[in-house]
Amino acid sequence: MALIRKIIHIDQEKCDGCGVCADACHEGAIDMIDGKAKPVRENFCDGFGDCLPECPAGAITFEEREAPAYDEAAVKEAKRMRNQEQKPDGCPGSRMRELNARFDNKTGQENTRETDLTRRPVSRLRQWPVQIKLIPVKAPFFDGAKLLIAADCTAYAYANTHEEFMRGRVTLIGCPKLDGVDYTDKLTEIIRENTIKSVTIIRMEVPCCGGLQRAAEQALRNSGKFLPWRVVTISIDGNILDE
């Protein structure tokens, strides 16, 4: 049943595809489509505007128009279904998200406004989750991707990790010592089941990081694919030792 009510409007010209509003919308009314935020489920929009203050581009406003009535039951059912799909243990932090507005594997182009680049450093993370243990084996962001397999500590030790290593790559992180697992099988499946273009491994100089490097190298061998790959070692004082 349609009625005149307050509902959000997203200006597609102003929208820069950051995806913050989609995350802020607790009802799930907004999706990212072709790099733009769009209200695709008008009956999920409650008109409270949680997304409004989160938009850095000022692309979201309220408007009064004819729209389907807010369907609270449908929203609750959709949330229940999403919770069932989130693994492990329904953790919201493991929900897969492709930050595709930032990079396109096919064109090799990054969709970041130059004005943003001059104001502050820009995150080059392209997908969520990033932990090797949480990331799915098959995902759209792996299609034609360059893969970065990184030890957790490298991003803290090496100041320019986002620009030099993460930019243009799908990032997987892990610590074999803390996770207490062998990543070989998971990485093998990811490389074997997707059209990966190349693999970059960054590790710390400490011996325990060798487990990550060995797992990645063995995964490359097990996959049966011949891909360009390299290993970069970071010192504990934040310098590149070799590559």
C-alpha cells in the first residue's frame, strides 16, 4: 500500500560511492549498485534518516512523496536471514562487502576524488572481511584481482602500506602465530578457484612470519597456476629489507 510519507532521496550526481550510507542504514534499504548508493527497498526505509548525517558528499536528503508503507515485519525477516548467512557464528564483522567504488579490476581505474586525496590519506582497502580465516573462498572481488597476502603487523610497521601495497589489490591478512592455523589450504582454494592475476606477500622480518610466507608459496604451487609473485620483508623499525 502506497502513501505520502517522508523518505530519503539520494542524488546520483553527488554520490561518490563511498558506501557509508549503506552501512549506516540499519534497515537495509540501500544497496551499492554500479558504484552508487541507491534506495532499492523503499518499504524498508523508516524515514528516521540514520544515513543522512553519515554521507560525506551531502548526497542524501528527505523528500515527501508517494512510497510504499514501512514494512517492519519484512525488515525483521531480512535481518534474520542476513544473520543466518553471516559466519562464523553470525558475526557482523564477517559480512562480505565489496568496496567496488574504489577500484575496478577490469579497467584498472580507481574511483577516488582528487579532492579527497589532497585533504587526507585515503584507505585503499577494497573489500571486507580481510582476515584470511574469515574471507570466503569465492567472491566477486577476486575476479581478475591482484592479491596481497600480508602479515598483520606490516600495516603498523610500514607507514605507506596502503599506497605502496594495498592500492589496486585485494588484501588478505593473518598471523600464523596468533591464529594458530596453517593457511595453505585456504589460500590454495582462493588462488585455484578465482582468476587471480598476481600475488604479493609482505611479511615482517621476525621468524614467525615465515609461516605466512611458506603457506602462500605452497598455495601457489598447490594451485597448479603459474602467477607472477614476490615477497617483501619489512623490518621492525619500518623499512623494506628486501623484495
